[in-house]
Amino acid sequence: MPCNSVLNVTPEIFEEQLRGLKTKGWKTLDAKEFLYLMENPEKPRKKCLLITFDDGFVDNYIYAYPVLKKYKMKALLFVATEFITDLELKRDSLNPLSHKQMWRLAFSERKHEVMCTWNELREMQYEGVFDIQSHGHTHKTPDFIEMADYQTLENDLRIGKELLIKNLGKEPLHLAWPRGVYDSKAVKIAKKLGFKALYTTQRGANTDDLFHIKRLAIKNKGIGWLNKKLIIYSSSLLSKIYYRIRF
């Protein structure tokens, strides 16, 4: 959507990035394909890319979904199920709001104004564009970890998983930690609940550790910037060197 946060990318820049990836021959993966490659490191991975989105904001449906579909690309969408409603809505655009305003609405009775509905998630999944995965239920797992309330954390992850099964007809095996917050006990609980891949907000190349998957935060910059980052983060050695120099 219109850029008002370091984590926002405008529709125009997003399309430029996807068009550039397509031109360069990158293949986007769904959750099952990514899991297979990570579990079978001997398989060729060259020019394979996983695109991820967190939370379930409706700008994913209005802006990202049509562009991904246009370029025949896939992405993972990690949704916090408490934000998702069953309302029937028709919307072609989204009023520009600040990141704080959108989050404020997400935690209110007006959450449907800024978050996807179950029907929208079903449509994107049915079209094979967005692979819907788990972000917990309430998006409050960082609070539960801070309070060492691991029983509530387990219940939160279980409810999120059950609601995705109920409403989308498939079991989510991938979980992205809200705000990137987790600890060893949280990881143990997620494994117990059957999650096969856990996503952080840490930067770096991924080798074979499915329970600490690193990601690159995309910026509102063109394909030139993205190409350079892909070169760096496609190599474990290069990413480590870059990270040490950069930070």
C-alpha cells in the first residue's frame, strides 16, 4: 500500500520487484516446496525464492494478490486468526492509513476494515497465489513469552492452527513468530503442536535449520537493490560477512 512504514512497499515498486524477479528467472515457492528443499539440501535450489507476508492485512488482498497473480508467482501469508472475520465485503481500494492506525483498527471491532476476511483468504489460496500459514491467534505471543505464560502461548498457537484447519481445510505446518519474538520454550511448544518450520525476523542465508528460518525485510526500493540483496543472502558466507560489516 502507499508507503508509510519501513515495512511498506508501494504497489508500483512491488510490481517492479516481481517483474525483475520474473525476468531474472527466479521461481517462487509455496510452503510445501520450501519444506521439501530445506529437508533435502542435495536438491538444486538455484534461483528459488520464498516470499512471505505477515499478519493478514487486507492490502495483501487488494494490492499484492493481483500483482502476484499477474506474474504467476506464489507467496506465504502468515495470519493471526483473531483478526479474520466471516463478513461479506466488496472492496476495490483501501484508504491510506498509517501503520499505527492500521494496528489500532486490527485490535478493535473495526478490524474487518484493515484485515482480510476468510472468504478473501480462501480465494487467494484457491487461486494458488497465497499459501496461508500460521501467525498464532491473537498476535500476542511476545507478551506471553515475556510473562513466561507458556500455557497461554500453547493455547494461542493451537487455536490459530485449529481455525486455519476449520476455515481453509488444511493443516498449517509453518509458523511465523509475531514481531519475531520467541525463545527455546516457545520453539519446543511449536514443535509439539506439529509445526515443521518456524520463521524469525533475523537476517541471513538459510541452510538446513527449519526452526530458525531467517528472512530479508523488503524495502521500498527497486529491483536493483533487491538483486544485490539476493546475491548476498543466497550465500551463507557472503551474508555473514555482509552482516558483520553492516552492523
